[in-house]
Amino acid sequence: MLTSAFNIDHEDVKKAIDTKTNLLADLLTFTQVFYNLRTGRDFRITYPISRRSHYNIIAEALDRVFTGKCKKLIINVPPRYGKTTLLMNFVAWTLARYADCNYLYISVSHELATRATAEIRNIVTTPYYKRMFGVDLREDSQAKDSFITAAGGAVEAIGSGGTIVGKGAGIRGVDRFGGAIVIDDVHKPDEATSDVIRQGIIDWFYNTLLSRRNDGERTPIIYIGQRVHENDLAAHLIEQGGWETVILPALDFSGNALCPELHTAYELRQMQKLQEYVFAAQFQQNPQPAGGGLFKEGNFPILEKEPEIIKTFITADTAETNKTYNDATVFSLWGLYKIMHFDKPTDLYGLHWLNCVELFIEPKDLKDEFMGFYASSSRAGMLPSFAAIEKKSTGTTLVSVLNDIQGLQVIAVERTKASMSKTDRFISMQQYIGQKLVSLPYGAQHTKKCIEHCTKITANGTHRRDDICDTLYDACRITFMDKTAISFVSDMQSMAENAKKIIRNQFNVGNHRAERWD
């Protein structure tokens, strides 16, 4: 219906308002519309077997960043699975809401980052986008790698490791979304094996990129990309904690494909056979160490029912450096128990890995963190009998401090040049793991992490970390090699037997005296 005064079709206006509302309300709808406008092709949402589409999962995670529910997001997804398309549309989608958003768009190289920012600019400058959302670019700032909106928003392309001068992300002091640091793959897969290059990217992130947040920690960071190495930037960020993670392997635990339209389950399995190492990292988001693992996942029994614990103790491996993002401190709690066969005890002892925490802390926090772990370790109604701590750097300080605490026995673990190498130590405990003498509790938070860590330990030392496995070695040595833990039990059993003998003797003496009086 047209009005005579203004010649406005109110039905068209209502449709336009509804369309704008729908586009602003849903990132995937926005992506589908503008992908079709740019390419003439449909952006199809996939429907894999027994799982949701990865597009929906990624879009929902990005929406949580926009609404302020998530400030640090990591999304690990296989290559060529539409991650960059969603990221580019996310930036354009948020600019449609707030045209003053400031973005730093990081990629492996400045060239690749520029390709993405150029596509974002293409979306923003389409006539339909401008008509629908009223966003304009400044005439003097429309470069492919750097453009500014008339409202003062900016999108800058940055190559990983490059200099960032006079540029930033986010808006200081606003109580709504103001832009973000977007990291779209930061490692080159063919450089993944270089420790120097990987560490250079990690140091650049901490020393350069983090300082470009205009509103400090309130400025969101989005990291999206494939895993390339067990020591890549994503691994460091996850270990630091505080990051929401969305891990999307190409094949799930049931063997179903993440996106059958791109790769069927059969095709993925064939790829896995041809390049197992690359497939584990880039497609399964679970990088494996080169050289093959010493320990197999199936050699760690997972017990649904906790065994009858006789004694508990702690092993600790402390950080060797002051860089909290580079070195970890690990505390493990162990329970000693008799292995049962057909509900009858055997002569074999087993170790139950009751708990394990991996911390990235300053040396000054070691004592408090240890005492907190010790206090929370009263499993099976008992506090740990002792704590074994490697006597090295920060561990030496911790040993001296804990020695002054009444009731806590501390064993200083000495490692000298004359003792075995780390590889030899791990190989020496292989027989005990192979006999399935180390078990873990079903459903515990640390169970999966500990097993994954141990299965990545290699004989040639190409694994990334071994701090958790160090605590496992000390537990195995104390229990199965030196039999220190077992001797504690034997001593206690001897004391109990002696106590029983004394009581029996006193009882017999008492009866004898009573007989004499009679």
C-alpha cells in the first residue's frame, strides 16, 4: 500500500526491517546471504551423523564473544573447513552492529591477512550492505590491508611476528563489544618442526600482540586454526587456562566425519593411513610427537570403582624457569593398593593415580599451591604419608621450606650426572606400565590429560613436555623399584602386628595374674 504524501510502500519497509533484524540476529544467516552475494554460490550448512554442524558450533562460539560471555576463545578446526569465511563475515557482521569496532586481523603472513581484510572490505562496501546497515568507509582509508569506517572503526591486517605500531583492537571504556584481536592460523605447517620459529611466534604473542589491546583484558581475543605441533601457540594458551576451547576433530570417537560434504569418513581414514603424524595434528587437533610413543593408552586401566587404598603419597616436579608460560609445575597424588584377581588379593601392588594438577606459577607461589594440594589430598580418609620432590632449582627451595612443617615427611629426589638420562628413566618404567600396574579413576578431570600426556612420550626425546610423566616415573621408582612406598606399608603392618602381640601378651599376663588370685 502506497501513501500519497511520501510514496512509501510500508510493506516493503516492514520486510526490510525484518530482513535487517534477521541478519543482525544470526551470524550464519548473515554469512549465507553475503556469501551468496559475493560468490553467487550457496553457503550450505552441513548435517553430519550424530553431531551438530561445525558451522553452527563455531558461529555460536563467536556469538558468545560478541555478547561478552567469552573474552578468550580458541577454536581448533581442520584446514579448508570454512573457518576464514566465518571469521570474515563475523567481522563484517559486528561492524554492521557497531561501526566503530577496531580489529587486528592476524594470519601467518601479511599477504594472507590482507586477503581476509580485503574480503571484509568487499562485504562492507557491497551496495546491499550499505543500504541495509548504513556503514560507510572513509574516502581516504580504503586500502585492502587497512581501512577505517566513517564512525572511526578500523580493520588492520597483520602478519604473525610483524611489527604493530600505532594500531590496536577494541575500544577503551565501553560496556559493549568494540572489536577484537582475531588470529586466523599463526603457524606455517612446514615450519612447525622448528623450535626457534615456533618459540618466536609464542614470544611475539606475549611480548607484542597482547599489548595492542585498547581495553586491556576486556578486549576479546579469538584464535582459530588447525593444530600443527604439540608445542604451538594454541597449546601454550590452553595450558595457561582461562580460554574457552572448541575442539573439532575431523573424525569423532565413533568414527563419524565432521563434515562429510568435504571429507567422508572413508576419505579421512585413508588420509590418516598416508600421513598419520600430519593427520593427528591438522585434522584431529591432537598433535603427536615424532618418534613414536613409549606408552600405549590401553596400558593404563581406568577403574570405575576405586580400589581399597592402603597408603597415599605425592610426587612433585617443579618448574625450572621463571617463565610461567614456558615451564610447568606438577603435583600428583598416588594411592597404593593390592591388585585383586576374582575378588581375592594378590601379591602385586598397584598405583592408582588419584589426582594430578599442572600449574604455571611463580616460584613464590609454590609453597601455597603445594599445601593446598596436600590439604585436598585426604582421599580414602588419610593424608599422604610423604611427598617426593625432585631436588632441583625451585624444587630445592620447596623441599627446604616443607621440611619445617610438622607431620609432613619430605623425600628429596636427587638426580645427578651419574644417574640415568630422562629417556632411560622413562624406558625403565615401561615394564610397569606394560603390566598395567598404574590405573586411573573413571571420569576424573585429570585422567584423559594424564593418559594423553604419557602416550606422547618418545624414546628419542621429540615430545614436547614430560613434567607429568616425571611425577609418574618417581611414583613407579618409589613403589616398584626402590619399594619405598611398599616399605611404608610393611613398617605399618609390622607396627600393627607388634601392637597386637603386646596387647595379647598383656591380656595373657592379666589372665595369669587373675588365675593366681583365684
